[in-house]
Amino acid sequence: MPPRSMWKGAISFGLVTIPVSVYPATEEKSLRFNQLHDADHGRIRYKRVCEIDGEEVPYDHIVKGYEYEKDRYVVLTDEELDAVPVESSRTIDIQQFVDLAEIDPILFKKSYYLVPDETGAKAYALLRRALAEEQKVGIAKVSFRDKEHLAVLRFTDGVFVLETMYWPDEIRAADFDTLDAEAKVRASEVEMAKSLIESLTQPWNPEAYRDEYREALLEVVEKKVAGEEIEVAPEAPPARVVDLMEALKASVEAAKKKTPRVSGARRPSRAPAKKATSRKAAQTKKAATPRKRAAAG
């Protein structure tokens, strides 16, 4: 079952409008931890407390204020925020078309699927085909979640994807002293680095990657639920400084010996811990499976 639409509007380019619904295209799979009191494992809750009178404030008495100078605020209501005069409030307004390779990935923020309403299906298919044949993406502006976004409109697997982006002035400059340090690089080292790159070059297959840290963390959780002892891994020794050329040579040799990864293949996940002691068996059955919890959210 698809998630609920978070926004409804239209794609607009020229005089063409395509009614669409917007759905989140991604979901976090990281394990979520609650903060507990170490003495009795009670949940730690946070209260919304006014710093002037010290009283807890209910949600219906919280307003939005912008601090225009120290400790001085101007309050804006939801109606005033909705009245901000921007053309992109209900329209994904395409400003221009560009090659995707022209856009630095550092600008990308979050992905959304754009699904056409029934009345916009033909125009949706038309724009999708035209972009595919021209190999272009659209640069658009759109407003949702109380903010106007710069965005890229592209398509993949037959569906349009809206990639919201940071505004250029939100990207910090890479101003670091060590970047200015002069380093003499020999031509032989460059060739060896190219050889290493070539050895590790394969067709992009995202299915070949998985979150090994999350899987290992789930195993730890399952062992704790089952009452098993957790072995603490020894701390890795600090990295030692090695000769760059020797390191490159060794890396190239190791890459050549490595068995090529089969396209689409995934290493099987290690079996979850099932060694529950008899005295913990009842507790384990009652507890929700950590893996199911993680997959759900």
C-alpha cells in the first residue's frame, strides 16, 4: 500500500499544467533508540516549557516567531504564512531544462515521487518521453513544508522524481588551510592511482550494497534480548603512515585478486541470534522482534 500523499499541486512548464500528487520516495531504516533513566528504564520525556514563567505550554498555545533582534520577535500566524506571495505555492514551476551532469550532487536534499492525477496522465507521459529523448532534467521551484525549494525534476523507472535542493547560498565554501598546501605528485603515482581506479570500476549496482552496521547492530540487540553475553571487539590500532607508492601497488594487486561481484548479487545476511536460554525463553517470545521493528520504521 503506497504512503499517503503529502502534497497536491501541478507541474507547470510553458502553458502546460500536469496535476500531480507528491509522495516521499525514501525512508530511514536506522535503528531508533529511546533515552531511558538508567536506574529504572523509564522513558525520558521533554516538556515544552516557557522560559519566562517556567510553565509547560500546550501545543495550541504555541505560535511561530522570528527573532529579528536579540530577544525581540515578530509573530506570524498560519494564515499569514500561507499568504506569502510566491507563485510556487501549489505549482512545481519549471524554470529551465539542463543536463543532469551539470548539477553538483552536493545540492541534492530529498527525493519525492510525482504521480499524475487521471486528468494529467497524457501530459505526464508526454513530458516524460520528451525529457527522455532530449536527456534533460527540469529545474523547478516549489513550496511545501513552510519553505520554497529549488528542485530538479527527472524520471526513473517510469515515474517522475522531484529532488529538492539546497539554495546555492546554503552551501558552505570549502575553505580549509590544508587544501592550499602544495603537494608534489609524481606522474608514476598518478598512473598507479588510475590503475587502481580502473581495477575497481564496475557498473553501478546499488543492490550490491547494504547497511552492514545496521545488521550488526540488530544482531547485538537480538543477543541482548536473548540474554546472551556481548563480546566487546578490541579497538583497532591507529593507522600508520605508509609509502604512498607502495600502498597504491598493494591496493592494485589486491583489487586484481578480488573476486568480481556478480551483478545484482547480495551476500546472505547472517542468521539472527536464536540461542535463548531457557530462563529467558518466555521473555523473548513476549518481546517484539527487533528486526521487524526496524523494518517497520
